[in-house]
Amino acid sequence: MRVNRILLSSSLVVVALVLQVSVLARLHLPGAVPDLLLLTVLGLAMVYGHVGGALVGFGAGLLADLAPPADHAAGRYALVLCVIGYLAGLIKPDNGRLKSATGPMVVVVVAAIGATLLYAGVGALVGDTAARHVGLGSLLFTAALYDLLLAPFVVPGIMALARRAENDPLADTSSQAKKADISSGWLSGGTGLRIGGQRAGLKNGLKVKAVRARTARAGRIKGVKRL
């Protein structure tokens, strides 16, 4: 990943984790907790693609695993967000720009349900049965609901920041414009000809030369006949 991606992703992940632990987790909402970290990973993955999304997801999940008050095995949430970031990056829109809000909202709901199921499945493998006591159905419904309500305020802003830091479309167009300016300047400066503006003058000059050549040839022919 490039330096601007690493700096932006690290900053957004840290801010999202701090807000989730210090604010959202203390709201004591029924069921699940709104997953601001998951939404951050989704927003970045839909701009950076599947590889960048997997890397961001793994780093964000590992940070959440190690940050207090984490009470689960380290690497569990890193695996979940790594998979979610990779899958979200596979449906990256063109140039990282959203054409409608329907697709991202569906992605958020599927990611919330998938992350909850994957987290509970990994927990069952390591002997964590907390999801059974809370109720998996309630966790799935509240996780999807909370993330869906929070997504319009988070995902578009994160994608806009990622696009501005990435700046790929603007960089491509500006580089093409610079190449065109350089090539036109080289042609006009190196050959003494201006593109488009003096094509007519070039044609007129060629016509004058042709007329002069014909006149000189006719004069030579006349001189031969006189001899």
C-alpha cells in the first residue's frame, strides 16, 4: 500500500475504534453494538479494492483485538474484518464512486450479518459460546439495523476522503493533459510549426513552392526550344 493509503487508513481506523469503544459501546443498546470499525473498513475497501480492503481489515481487526476492553482471543476479529474487507473490495465501483445508495446499503447489511456469523463461528471453534446466551438471531437483526442506520453518515464520507487522498482519476486526467501540452510544445518549438493553427499556411507555402517550380521548369523548356 502507498504511504497516503497507510496514513489515511491508520488515522480513520484509530478514530473509529476510539469512538466505538468510548461512545457507541457505552450506549447500552439492546443486542449488538454499532460497528463503526466495520463501516470504516467497508468504505476504504470499496475505494482501495480487495487487496487493500483485506490489509486494512486485518490491521483494524488486530487493533481491535488488542485494544482494551477486548475479552476474546487475539486475531479473531482480525480474521473477520480481513475476510469482509476482501469481499467488499471485490465489488469496488468504478473510480471508487457510488452510482446509487442501494448497492452500498445492501453491502452494509450483508457485511454486518456476515461479520456477526463469522465472529460467532470462530468463537464456537475456540470455545466461546457467548453468542448463544445473548441470542444469535437478536445479534444478527440489531447488528444489521444499527450498521444500516449509521452507514449513510460514515461510508460516503470515508469513501470521499479515500478518493481525495488517492486522487487517481484527477491524476490520470492531469497527466494526460500535461503530456498533450508537452507534445504540442515540442512539435511547435522543435519544428517551427504550430499544430492546427497554421496548417492552412503550410499548405499555402507548399502551393507557392509548387508554382515556382513549375514556372522555373517552363522557363527551362522555353530556353531549350529557342536554342
